[in-house]
Amino acid sequence: MTLKEAKVGSTVVVTRILGEGAYKRRIMDMGITKGSELFVRKVAPLGDPVELTVRGYELSLRKNDAECVEIKEVG
């Protein structure tokens, strides 16, 4: 399952980040790393972007980027 498919209000854990080089590094620099816990706060009316809580701060992520983050639901 990818972050793009996560439901609003769910808490998920990152299992893998797809992509290579600078693209993958950019996502990791935002705090989205393997094993980190993300809370899906809301999704914009047209579905893009997705607002997350990551490591205590708010982050908006485009659908294209969210598609590259594999996750599993907690609980």
C-alpha cells in the first residue's frame, strides 16, 4: 500500500521509499524515512496535496511523491 492510498485519520508506518538519487533524498530530507510514523491529517478537495504530521510537524505532500512511499497501517 502507498501513502497515496492511506485514509484520512489513519496512522501509518513507512516500510520503503521508492525512487532513486536526489528524488529519494528529497523525500527523506522531509523526515519521511523507513520506520517513521505518519498521521494522515487531511486531503485537499481535489485529492492533491495530502497533509501529514511527521515527527511533530505538518507536511504537505503531492500525490506523485506520496505514491513513492510504501506504508503499512498501525493497529
